[in-house]
Amino acid sequence: MAAADIRLGALEAGGTKMVCAVGTADGTVLERESFPTLTPGETLPGLVEWFESRGVAALGIGAFGPTRVDPKAADFGAILETPKVAWRGCQLRDAFAEKLGVPVGYDTDVNVACLGEATFGSCKGLDDCVYVTIGTGIGAGVMCGGNLLHGMLHPEAGHMLVTRVAGDGGPCKCPSHASCLEGMAAGPSIELRWGKPAAELVERNEVWELEGDYLAQMCMNLILCYSPKRIVLGGGVMHQEQLFPIVRKKTLEYLGGYISAPELEDIDSYIVPAGCGGDQGILGCLELARRAL
Ligand code: ADP
Ligand code: ZN
């Protein structure tokens, strides 16, 4: 069978919805359907059946975390200590691998999105890149030398410490940290700080100056720690395109000339929007499935 004819399954397992898709290795999505994330008992059998009836040759799963992504671990593919209590300890990957009997690739939602961008999107052809989603939470997927970074568990760069901007006494929404990036700058934090959903604050320049500052602190830290060749910023909050020039300018200011690289001299091509039309997660799952075959 030609590669183009092999049907691959993709599952974006999110905290509020599960997106299932069937597609091919070239990144064509043939069919997709979303299901609400209830409990594992209520949700998983229907999803397994969905893929079973479509005869996929392999499946790629991008899961919400924290989750075990080390293939050598006994609990590979399990959801760990999530606030979504019903999912704690759920052997998510096994639920599909055992029933479908096909190879199943498994990684975090943001690592998978990073893979999607590196294969089909804004980082096509790059082996070292970072994808960040700024949405309900903030999370970063990291590719180093062509491999998605796992390490001890997996990066949780969304919770990096940020320095409060002078005069910003706004609340940090994270229950674990006094001033972490997610707590200060994710969508719900913007709403808490300014009293309106982020999408209704378009005209308020001070909102985006402040948001851009925290995201620039993040970009600086990502550059210093991972040395990516490009950074992709996605997620709902980045629909505010006016953020990009602010983040780029402030990132260079924070770096203070410490890192010199040609990539940073063309900052508009270095910190960029997602390039998969919002499909980086699903396309990354397809690539993960292809690699699992
Ligand atoms: P999730 O992170 O849950 O997968 P999203 O990436 O869509 O989903 O992020 C949702 C968050 O993004 C919400 O907090 C919302 O306020 C914010 N958001 C969604 N659309 C916009 C927009 N157009 N402008 C600014 N913020 C937005
Ligand atoms: Zn935090």
C-alpha cells in the first residue's frame, strides 16, 4: 500500500474535549469529530470504537498533562496528578493500544503541536524549535535535535517564574506559584486582572504591553535554556496579533545583546504565529502515528 493510502489516527486528548481525526502521512485530514471529555469510563470506549470502525493503521495521541511520556516507564501513557481527578492514573495509551492492536505514539499535547509545526507548519525543516500555547493555560513543547524533549517527566515551561512588571500588583491565578507565567499571563489571568475576557480588551494597549512583557520574559528564558532556532506562539490569546511586535521587541530588550545569532537579527521570522491553520495538534498526532508505524 502506498504511504498516501495508509489511514492514520490522531487523537488530541484535551481537558475539555477530545478531537479525533483520520488522515494521511502528508498531513491531509480526511475526517474529524470532537467529543466532550467526561470521565475515562464514559469517554474512552466511544473513542476506541470511533478509530476501530475506521481501520487506522496506527494512532498518535497528544495528551493533557502531567502524563508519562517515557516509553520505557511501566506507566507509559498514563495521566498523572491532574486536577481532573477522574483521569488520575488513567492508562490512556493502553486503552487504545490494547483494543486497536496497532502501534500507538504518545506525547504531550504541546510536544505534539511542536511536532506538527516542525513537520508541516512554521518550523518546517527545523530540528530545534519551541511551540508555546497561550490559552486557558500556558505550555511549551520543545524539539531538540529532532527529538521531542521529555527528560525526567516533560517540560512545564508554562510555569516558569516571571518578574512582576513594576506597578503590576495583579493576582497570580496559579495555585502553586506566586508569580509564574501561566498564573500571570494565560487567558483566564488576563480576564481576572482586567475584568473582561481577553478578546474584549483589543483596544486597551496597556493590556497587551503588560501581556507582551511576560511573554517576552518567557521567550528570553526559552532562548537561554533551549537555544531554539524558532519560537512559535499559538493558542487563543495569540489571536491578538498586535502582541507579536511587542513580544519581539521586548524579547530583544530582555536579552540585552547577550546572545548574538543571525536568527535574532531577523526577529520577525524568529518569533512567529502557528503555521498549521490551528491544526498543529492534529497534524502532529498524524506525524506521531506515522513515526509509530
Ligand atoms: P485551550 O487553551 O483551552 O485549548 P484556547 O487556546 O482557545 O483553548 O485558549 C482559550 C483562552 O484564550 C481563553 O482564556 C480565552 O479568553 C482566550 N482567547 C480566545 N480567543 C481569544 C481572542 N480572540 N483574543 C484574546 N484571547 C482569546
Ligand atoms: Zn504556576
